[in-house]
Amino acid sequence: MALQILVYYKDHPLAFNVKTQEKEIYHLCRSQEENHVNGEYIPEKIIIRRKGKIWVSDIETSPELIDALTTEVIKFNRDVY
């Protein structure tokens, strides 16, 4: 079973499939076909690198989405450990 992250972004659920690319690099790929939420473009793929903190490739173009994803990852990390 694959890992998915579900984020509520602008009151709309977005699911991302998480795949490991390398040891500390993860690809998040949207599982829906939808490209826009409330008229705002949603990136199809986001890359997260873990080097003491989370780094996301599209932070300049989608800061609110990145904040929502970061919050979910941190919450997941706290729940696991």
C-alpha cells in the first residue's frame, strides 16, 4: 500500500501520492486530475527534501499549499514519533 497525504486547501481536499525518489527526496504527485482550486493553479508534482527541515520546489508559486502540506507532514511526524 502506498503512502498518501490528504490536505484541505481552501476548503477543498487534495490527495497526493508520496513516492521515494532517493534516500531523502520524496515526490508528491496529485492523485486527482483537477488542476485548479477556486481558480488557483495546483502543481501536479511537488518535491520534498529532508535535510533537517522540509524543502519544497514550488514554494514561490504556491505558498499556502506548501504551508498546508508542511503542517500535515509535521503533524504526521509528531504522531509517528
